[in-house]
Amino acid sequence: MAQKDGGRGRPGAPNSMMLRRTLFLLSVCGVAAFAVLAARLYYLQIVRHDELEARAIAQQVRETTVSAPRGTIYDRNGAVLAMSAGVDTVYLSPAEIAREGEDAGAIARGLADILGLEYEDVYEKTQNTGSWYEVVARRIEPELAAEVREFKEEGGWSGIKIEADTKRYYPNGSLAAHVIGFTGTDNTGLGGIEAKYDAYLSGSDGAILRSTTAEGTEMLFTSWEDYLDAVPGCDVELTIDAGIQYYIEKHLRQAVADYDIRNGAAAICMEVDTGAILAMASLGSFDLNDYQAVSEADRAVIDAAPESERAELLAAAQQRQWRNKAVSDTYEPGSTFKIITLAMALEEGLVSEDSDFYCSGSVTVPGRSTPVRCWKAGGHGSQDLTAAVQHSCNAAFVSIGRLIGEERFYDYAEAFGFFERTGDSSAQLTGTTGIDLGGESGSIWWSEDVFCNSENLSQLAAASFGQTFNITPIQLITAVSACVNGGELMRPYLVQSITSPTGESEQRGGTALRRVISEETSAKVRAILEQVVGDPDEGTGRNAAVAGYRIGGKTGTSTKTTQEIAGTKEYIVSFIGFAPADDPEIALLVLLDDPGDSGVYVSGGQMAAPVVGKMMADILPYLGYEPEYSETQLGVIDRTVPDVTGLDTAAARSKLAEAGFGCRVLGRGGTVTQQLPAAGSSIAAGSEALLYAGEAAPETAVVPSLAGLSYDAAMEALAAAGLFIASGNTAAADGAQIVSAQSLAPGTAAAAGSVVTVTLYDNDEELLGIY
Amino acid sequence: MQYAATKLGRSVVRERENTRLGKIDLPFAALTLLLLTVGVVMVLSASYARAYYSDATGHNAAYYFLRQLGFAAAGTVIMFALSRLPMGFYRRMSFPALAASLVLLALVPLIGVAEGDARRWIDLGFTTFQPSETAKAAIILYFSALICRRGASMGTLRGLLPFIGVLALVIVLLVLEPHFSAAVIIIAIGGAMLFLGGARLYWFIGVGAAAIAALGAVMLFFPYASGRISTWLDPFANPGGDGYQIVQSLYSIGSGGLFGLGLGRGRQTYMYLPEEHNDFIFAVCCEELGFAGACAILLGFAALIVRGYWLALHMRDRFSFLVTAGITTLLAIQVILNAAVVTNLVPCTGISLPFFSYGGTALLIQLAEMGIVLSASRGIPSWRL
């Protein structure tokens, strides 16, 4: 038989073709394929090891954040303005609820009851069974957390979780709200110092890293944990003095109510030698602990609006209340800026106290078709430099501006920090103070080409009395501080020190930017400005005077150029004061935007100056300054009523007389059983106290209307009702002032013997005008 | 030369010789047992977490391990028992084995246990069983016997027709389940048998081209298939969805590095990696034993496969040669495809790793196949090795 199957020659054995093909399969399936697989493993396990391992670990490790305690914000005296406290956040682990077969309905019902939530909302969260983390309530108070904990333990619910978190508290509510700022739900700063210094305050969160199974439980043998400690945030100490801040907000809020201020108000109190901000307030304000809530008035408007517009209205109202007017709004400063013009002219030796200025009521300016009119139609006539400032005479200041000249004026304005040159002489310029607070707006200044044009000096003329350029309140007070502190322009600041958790402290602020004017010029400016407030006959700022203290300052009433063009007319009335006038410690700017119809003449002198006066009357004693009264002032200042109850009537009478009060005895008894006003009350000297000897004092009294009365007439009207008057030491000895506002509303019932504090102002329109 | 007159007489003599003089091939048996041992240990390492956290196992961490250990022991007994049966027995049993497999395959759509959209299993009560596994062995035995009988006609189309008919029948039954990965393996092993049996090379070229065209058509017209292709090309495009399994596998493999996290210290086994003790057990090996360990395992398989072909090359009769080379090729295809799937060299499909993947009946059948090779190895005179 022929053996076709060649090869080994054995019949039935595999032939050579089969063996060749076997060898082929051996080399492919036994060698080549494995070489490819080994290469692939090398690529995955060695080349891509780090990347794939990192991805694997990322899914295997669960991270629980441990939030770092946020730093505390203190005022300059160590009072707490913002602090964090431990609270709890309640969340659900729906995946565990599903896995352990727990009763989602019961869990939702229980949590909804304890936390005051809607059952449906909580139940919905329990149904998201793919999730391990569904927040039910953030940052609840410890008592509620204890209830939740108890509920969790009673039911043995493993799906309810409680984790430690922190909550921000602002002990003073709305005090210095715009300065302090607030934090959002994730504990990051959203405004003010909280945002600006967030990097310092926030610290860095810690974490617990734990390897878990895909189901979120602990790994059996390979479990691994790591802790990253949370680093607490730094404490921040502000230059703010909570006491001064309180006084400023109190009086500013009162002014907004008294004068029907429609577009907000701002006040800044600065330490003139350092640039430290002692107080800064903007109204309308808000409560830091509930920063989303808007004022009742805004709320009413929003609720009245159609549903679709409410969200937008709410957002607008919130943006408005969060806006820090003191640094974020620009305005035309008006006559307060004359301080700067005055300082320039004195520094350059262009004017002296003896210079004579004649005001005919208007003055022509090259480049202007119409002459610049002084606010006083008939003109101020002949006046020396002090009188020109006292009168706030526009014509005189246009002349002073001409003396300085456009180029020098421009250089000085830049030196005072109102703008910065960019090298482009045709560009409109801007500038900021660089205060350590977010949201500072830049000023708006003419380009050099426009301003320094000798053919057209209308810009120079307007600038000389503070119109048609825009600056921020913080820029003005910084520049004025330089004018009165001896000539150094300081950078304003709010944070004076930062203390790390380890106790290391870093001091900040007090940066002198440059010398703008000399010591001597500064002294002259102070002397002239003191006459604006201190001269009861000629000073437009006399309403800011406080008995016993030397105060300097300048009024300002500015129109808004843009609105003037539009045909409407709104005013910003302002006053900037400083004290003590001979060696100032503080400067104080008050700005009221768009006063309404309050019956008080709309001007800085009539509206803003009394507010500054009342603030100064509180702040200066607070800072430890002893008042020095003149003979005549002693008769009108407020004095403290001594305790005379229990004394016989004669002794009581002499004790009251010693304190500067008269008295009237009611009843026939020999001993004083009751006195009005109560001991410790502060009322106008010369008031007649009521002593009850046997007779019972009345319970209540109805407050009379005092508006428009003189101080003496108001005192009599109150005495007739069984009430007493106080002026906060702003009453002038000449008695020329009249009442513009009172602390207790007319027609209301008050406890008998209550003290009504009145706002007084000198209403000599002929002199005070609108500037 | 009087025996030479009849074919039957010759084979009977040879089969007698087998039982009389042969010893099993020790290296092949040793490599099999070594891989089996490592495989069973890896089942424990890969499955304890899933078993511990599962209600189905009664939170018994060793549940899968103990079952696998039992099947491994039984399989080893079966392997040595089958190695004692003569090759003539297998040759006689080849057609009944194929017939039984076809019946079982035909029964699967009727009485099979459904898992997802597919029915691939028959429930035997104490365990489940995949008829496709026996079909693979039956095809090898039947094709080997048929090739021996056909001899020279393998080179003609007529000669190939019975093979193609059987293959077509099996594949139709598998597609009905559907069980594409088994169909692919059956086609591969059937093709390998014809290749060894002497079919013309241009047949393979033609069929290969047709297969590629068919594959292209399937991809175009079956969204299920084209989705698999896009997942294969970029598994990280959808790591939480379609790409999840392969992405987790790559994480496991990549986490291993050079020397691995250590036996039992894998992290992906904590329910991250699906099928961690079945089809993707090789990924766990890579994570825990590292590149070095994974290569050692591949080297073990390569050695076993090379040894299998080496034995085939030394077989003295054609049937033993074809069966040995066929079973070795089946083993190689399964190992290579499994490792390629796990490392994302080919699109993801369900192919188990012999001796490693958890699964009782599959392990029994794999060890039985090794027993048949060992039986064949007895026909080789010891001086030839």
C-alpha cells in the first residue's frame, strides 16, 4: 500500500504537513501571543501604573472633610465682631437605608418633625438610594442636634448621619455689616473683611481619608485611614471701634429717618494720623446673621409685585443693601472739596489769611459761555480768606483755582490720591485709595488734555468748588485727613493685626504714602476750618458745633450733574469734620443721599452738620476728651441729674441747684419720695426738676411736637407736659437754633419724666444757603 | 507485515501498546496541577470580600473558595481516571459525545436557566452546567476521529462538508442562546482542527476574509456590537456605564505595579471589579501579584501549551496527535482571549480563564480534557521525550 502520508514513514502517524502546522500553532499560541500579552501587561502595570493606581485610589478612598474653625474678627479693643461656633449638619445615607432595609418613611417623618421640614422633601431624599450623602439640614443648633441624635439612637437608624460643622455668628447683628461682611453656606467669605481676608480667616480644612468598599463600608483586611489635621484660620483685629461704630450708626440711622433720606447714607470715621478706619457705616444695612433678608419696606414692595418679578426684585434689593456706599459709590463732593483747594493755595503761598476776595454773585471763566454763579445771588461782597471759606463762596474759590492754575491743580489733585496718571494724557483717569476692603470704586477724573487746557478753564473752575468730577467718600476723607494731620497722605486701612493660631502676630497699616502739604499749611487749614464750625455768626458749619469741644469742618451740598442734565434735581448733602481742631485725632464724614421733604432746608450745613455734631458729642467723651465749657455754654449743656429721693426738700433743692438745675416741689411732705427725671438722666442745664413729696407722680405724658420751636420754647413745651429736653451738647449759647427733629415722636405717650433729645440747627438761610 | 493489511488491526495493536507500556507525561501533569493550585488560591483571594458581604453566601468569606476546592479535587481525580482510559475508547466515544452535546445544546433554549437576555446554563441541582463547554471537547474528539477516517480527502470541498455541517449546527444552537463568545471559540477550535487535519490554506484565507466581512456587517447593523467596539476603543468615555467593567479591570491591573499589592491585599476586589473571581480573576492576579506574578502565571500557561504541542508532535498515531494538539489549542485560545479581554486588547466578552475562573463544571471539563491529553501521552515511548 502506498504511503501518501509521508514524513516519518509510519502508517497512521501524523504527516509532515501536520507537524509543520503544529509547529506554527505552537509558535503563535504558545509564544507570540504570550509575548504580546506580556508587553501589554508591561504597558498597563509599569508604564501606566501611577496613573491607573491614582484613579483606582481615588475611587477607593472616601474623604470626609473636617472644616477648619474660621478665625475670629475683633474690633480694636478686642470685642468680638464675628466668630465661629460648632454646630451640626444632619444628612442621610439613602444607600445605607436601602441596604439595611430601614423604614424610610419613619426616618423622614421623625426628621421632618424635629427639624421643622416638609415630610415629602425629606422622604424624597431617602429615595435617592444611589447616594451616600443627602443633606437634610445644615448648621442646626446643638439642642436640635441632640434631639436628632436621640431619635437616631432610639430607632437604631444607621442611615441618619450627623457631622460636625461650624457656623458664623455676628454678635452685634447689623453693626459694621458692610465692613465685616458675611460668609456663604460653604463658610467662605462673601463680602467685606470676610471676603478680603478669607485666605487668612478660613484656614485649611482637614480630612479623614478612609479606604472603603464599592458599597461605602470598611474594607476587611486592607482598610486604611489617614488624617489631615485642620489648620484653624487666623484671627483678624480691625481698626474699627465698636463703640464709635455704634454711635455713628445710631445717629446716621436717626438722620435717615428724620430727613427722609431716599438713596442711602454713609459715614466714615478715620484716625487722621494713621488712616485707620475707626468706623464705617452704610445705610440701608442688614443683619449679618440673616444677610439674605431685606428690609420690611423692600419686602413689602417685593410681595406686592407679580410672582415672576419677585426673584429679580429680591436680588436687586439684596445687592442694594450689601453695597458699601462709603467705598463703592462715587459722588461729586461739592464744597467739602474746597478744603483741598484751600490747602493747595496755602501750600503754594498764593493766598494768605489777609487775602481779599470780592464776590459779586458771579464770576466769568475763560471757555465758559455763562459766568459761574455763586450760590448767593447778591454776592458775598468783600471777604478775607477765612470768611470766603466760612461762606463757602464759589466765586472766591473760582478765583483761588485760577491762582493755582490748571497744571498745578492737576498735580495736587493727583498727589491727594484722587486719580493716577497713566501716561496717556488724553485718557479719562481714575484712582482708588487701596483700602483693604473689596468693592472699592475708582474715581472719575478729566484727562490731562481736557483739564489742562488754558483756553477752556471751566473744568478748573468747577473742580475748585468740588463739582463735575466723581470720587468716593473714602477718597475724600483720606485727602482731608492729610490736610489736617500735618500733611501726610495715609493709606486707609481696616485690619491692624492678624494673629495666627500659633500666636504669631503681624501688624498692618499705618502706611504713609507721601507728604502732600507742609505742617504749617496744615495748621493754617485747621485754623480756618475751625472758624467754619466755631464762628456762630459767619460759619456755614456752625450746626456741627459741640459745646466744650473744638471742632473744624466743612459743609457740602452737591447736585448730581447727570441728573441736572436729565432735568431732575437730587442732592447729596455732606459734612466733613475733625476734632480736636488744634490737634486732630479723628475726621468724620457724613453723607446723606437724596433727602426728601422733611421741612428742613436741604443743605449740608442744615442737615449733615448737626448729625456730625451729635456724633462728635458722643465720640469725643468716649475717646477720653474732657469738655472745656465757656461761661455761656455752661448754661445750655446737658447735665446729669443727681439722686435726691429720700432727702428733705431743702437739701434736695440745694443739691439740684449745685448740679445746675432748678426744681419744683409737689405735695406737702417734707421728704422727696419721687423725682422726675430719674437720677442719672442727662438733661439741659437750667431745667426744672419735679420733686414729689407725698404726692404721686403721673404715670405717662403725651409728647408734644417741637419742630420749628427754639430750644428754649421746646424746653418749656416739654416741661408743660412733664417731660425734659436734652440737646446732646449741640445747643448754641445764643439760642438762635430751632428744632428739626426729636427722639420721641410727637403725639406718642411716654413715661412721665422721659428725656426728649432734639436735633437743633441754625436755619439762617441767608448765611447757610445750599452750600 | 500481516497486520498491515487491515487498519483496524493496526490501531488495536497500538492501543494495546498504549496501555501496556505508557506512562503519563509528568511535566504536563505537574504544570496543570501547579496552575490549578494557584488558580484555587486566587479564587479565595479574589472572592472573599464579595462572599463576605453577600447574603447569598451567608457572609461566608470562604464560600466560593471551598466550592472551587471541592471541584478541583474532584476534577483532579477525574483527570487521572481519564488518563488511564485508552485512546481507542475516546475514539469510539467521539460520536456519542458530539451527539449528547448537541442534544444538550438543543435543550438549553428550552430548559436553560436564564441570566440576563441569555440562556446558557442547565441547572443540575447542586451546580449549573454549560453545554457549550462539553461541545468544545466533543468537537475536538469528533473532528479528530473524522480527520483520521477521511485522510487525503481533507484537501477537497467534499471532504470538508461534514465538518462544516457539524460546526454550523453547533453555532446555530449557540447563537440561539445566544452565546457569541462560545461560538467564536468553537469556530476557532474547529478551524484549528481542520488546519491541523490538512485543509487547504486558501480555505482559511477565504473564510477569514468572509469572517472579517461578516464581523463588519454585524458591527454596522447590530448596535449592541458597535457599542461594544466603541467601549473597547475608549472605555474611559463612560467609566460609570458601559465602560465600567473594563475600566475597573484596568484599574486593578494598573494598581499592581511590578510586584503587586500582595496576595489577599487587592482593593479592587471589594466590589469595585465585577466578575472578580470569574472572568476577571486575571485582573486580580495582576493587582495582587504585580507584573512579575502575572508574567509568571502566563509563563506557566505558555509552558503547559508548549508542552502540549510538544507531546502532540511526538504522538505516534494521528488520532492522539489531533486530540492533543486540539485540546492544547483550545486551552491556548481560552487563556489568550481571557487575558486579552481583561487587558482590553480585544472587546469585552465573557471568556473564563482555565483553572482560575470560578466555575465547577467548567473546571471539571477542563481537567477532563487534560486527562485525555495525559492518556494520549502514554503512547509516547519514554526515550522519545
